Amino acid sequence: MMMKAMQLSPLSPEQIDELSQLYRTTRDVRLRTRVQMVLLAAEQAMSAPEIARVVRESDQTVRNWLKRFEAEGIEGLMDAPRPGSPKLVTPEYATQVVEVVRRRPRSLGLPFSLWTLARLADYMAEQTGIRVSTETVRRYLKEAEIVLSRPQHKISSPDPEYLVKKRRLRKPGLA
């Protein structure tokens, strides 16, 4: 059984320019590939199997996208919204968590002197009403190149002889 060749309606120069611009500027690889399919069909008069070999997709996938472009235009090449809950974290939250972690907890009236991810998540939930996991807080801090590490406890003394005395204590047999 012979399948009828898919023929794309002729595109105006404005449509070609718009597709070319989108192809050059989009960062979405999937969208760029779909635009490439349409441009190859329109400018090179390539068939679906020929386009499929170039873009490494199946003939049917190419036909589906060309049909969708015919029906909906450039908007039809965009991804449909994905299912799932919307993001909780707003850009303001992400900015605020970075500002907060750069301040000392005591300066904010908190009863501790060092941030932990759990303390930061709790504080942000109180301030913004947005409750996220410690892992989410860690990811946003990492984007800002901030890493919360374990505190290093160091005992020191104002005594100028402190280091000498400390070494003396460590040597076995000396008191």
C-alpha cells in the first residue's frame, strides 16, 4: 500500500523568516527540531522520510508535526502544558532565601548562630508561607553558589601563651 506524500502548503516569506528566527534563537531543542522539519519541508520540498533521516525521528513523527503546523501554525510546534502541580517556589522566594542565608540568624532575632538547611526552610516557611523541603532550599542556594557546610568548632583563647600551653598538654608525660 502506497502512502500519499505529505505536501505542506506554500509558506509566505514572512512565515519563513519567522520560522528561521525561531530556529536560530530558541534554546528548546525539541522546538528547534520541529521548526527544522517544517523548514525542510517548505524550503527544500523534502518528503517526510527524507526529513526523518535528517532529524533522526520516525516518518510518522515528522508527518504528525507537519500536520500540526498546518492546523495550528507556529503555536502548534510548542510543547503542550505538562501535567503535575505548579512550582511552589516563586522567583521572589529564591531571591529572598539567598538574602536571608547571607545574614546571621541572631541578627534576625533567632535563637541560634548558624544556618542549617532545616532551620532555613523553617524560617522561610514562617516568612513566606511557602513550605519546601531542605533539598529544594539546598538547590536554590547551590544556584547562587552557596553551600552550607558543617561548622568547624575551634577553641581559642585571648591568652598569648595559649598555643604553647596547648602543645605542652598534648605531649605525653609532661604536666
